[in-house]
Amino acid sequence: AMGVVVGLPTITAPNGKPHNSVVMIDRDGTIKGAAHKTHMFGGEEKMFDPGDAQSHRAFDTSFGRMGLLVCYDGEFPETARSLALDGAEIICMCGANMFPFEDYHAVYMRARAMENMVPTLYCNYVGHEKRFHYCGQSCAYDPTGKFLAEADTQEETELYFTVDMSLRKFPLENLNYLASRKRALYHDDL
């Protein structure tokens, strides 16, 4: 059996707009966690209500502790850092990134893996829809930022890879960014 991470609109307030959400369904069919997009892009606030800080909390699954990101949220280092500080052992992001921004998500997700020592998995929409040309490039990185798999930019692709979770215990202390942080220099919430 496998788990599924899927993007969909969800409604949490009876009179509000829907959230742009990502949900994790575990092997046994139970919903283990959800994230509602917190950072709106390009007028999305007209269609969606933003999520709150709960969207950047990790949750337990049969695969380990997981965190979810929704598209533009992954471009802010604080979102993945919040998940890592909450114990996320893997971070998954679903996106609808488009040309001419094709390099952004791949670079950011690699950086998020490296700076938090957490494997990151990124699934992006591919194809054309109205005026948008989505760039695909779904990818996976290990905790050191090494490519595990990358999809094509023009067609749907299935990716298969193995994540070595032992790499989270990085042997070089000077590269343990979570442990090396100078918390007194940052805002209280970081």
C-alpha cells in the first residue's frame, strides 16, 4: 500500500472562500494532515482564503513525521524551517509553477532540503491551461540536496526513488544548520 499527497480546494469556514490545500492520505486511507496555502500569488486571494500557522506544522504518518507545502509557500524559507523545527522528517510540496519561473521551485526545494537536512519531494503540474504553461520538473532531493529524481518539463512522469533517511544525521557538525542557528539574533518565531 502507498500514501498519497494531493492538492485540492477545501472549505473550513461555512461562509468563507475555500483554501488552496494539500492533503496527505496514509496507507490505511486516513487523512493524516493538511496544509492550506498561506502565501497568495497573482491574485489568488480573490478565490482562496489563506491558511494560518497550523499549515506549517508537521504530523505523524506511517512514513514518519511529514510536513506539507503548497506552491508559493515553498519559496519562503520560514515555511520549511517551521516544519523542520516541528520535527518533519520529510517535506512534500505540490505546486502549479509555470514558465517563465521554471527554475524557482527546483532551486528552492533543493535549498530547503539542504538548509533543514530534510528530504524534499516536489510535485508540479505540467501542461497548458488557458494562458498558463506549467513547467513540470517534479523532483526529489535527499537531505544533502542531492537529486534523487527529476521529471520532464513537457509531459506527466512517474518518479521512483529511495530516500536514505540516515542522511538526516549529517556527520559534519559545521553543516548542521538547525543546530548552528544563533536564535538570539532572530525573531522569536524562528
